[in-house]
Amino acid sequence: MFYFTADEHFGHAKVLEYESRPFSSVEEMDEELIRRHNAVVRPEDAVIHAGDFAFVKTRELAEEKYISRLNGEHIFLYGSHDNWLGPRRAPDIHTVQVDKQLVVVCHYAMRVWPRSHYGSWHVFGHSHGLLEPFGLSLDVGVDCHDFYPVSFQRLQELFQL
């Protein structure tokens, strides 16, 4: 199973205010994001994080505090707040083929993307639900999906294919 998500902002206290998240503290937000993630993602599932995963300084700290506690095999893309990944440690864009469907993942929304004119899908973050979907593109940020990752099957339903 494949899951897509973005904009978790683990450890980022200001996101509570910026996005009016319904948590009383960053600790509560972090724990609830982990709980909801693990409620749907199994250890053998693949999860592609489209940026802004954690507001920490090092990969070791992200691993210790968050990644080690999340089910799944993880692929991380750079977002606006991903210095913990270090230089050249993660791509800006990732493509994956699932059940013959090409999915293009990037932190930022694109009007056109690889193979968009052939029916590929584009999932993104960064916008926290402020951008309307465009064609076969969708914001998979946690703020848009009740703080859960989005499964490939859910994308199929949303794109009505």
C-alpha cells in the first residue's frame, strides 16, 4: 500500500497558530499525528512525505523523535522546513508508479507536471488547503485530510477513476 502526506510540521510550535490546528501544544499535535499515521499505515506500507516533515536540526533527531515511531517505509522530499535532511539528501520531486498509475509528488503545487497530459496524478503540500485542486492534482497535506496520510486507494476515489 502507498500513502502520501505532507506538512506534518512535527516539532513546529508556530504551525499551531499559523494553521489554527486544533491542538493545545506541539507535544499534543506530534502525538496525535503519530497516532493517526499509525492507525492507517502498516509497517510494510510505503509513505511518501511531500515536505515540511519536521522542524528539527538534524536527521538523527528526526529519526529519534518521529521517524522511528511511524509505521512504514519512508521517502522524504524537501519542503520549506526540512533542513534536517541536510544538503542533497532528498529530492525535490519524486515519481512512483502504483497499479499502472504514475504519481508525481512535490512539496509545491504545479500547473503541469511530468506526463500530466497523459493522465498522471500530482500530489503536493505547502499550501495547507489554500489552493483549489487543479486537474488531477491534490494537496495531500495533513491539514486537508483530518491529519491522516492519504492512501493510493483514496486518491483513486478522489480523482474518480
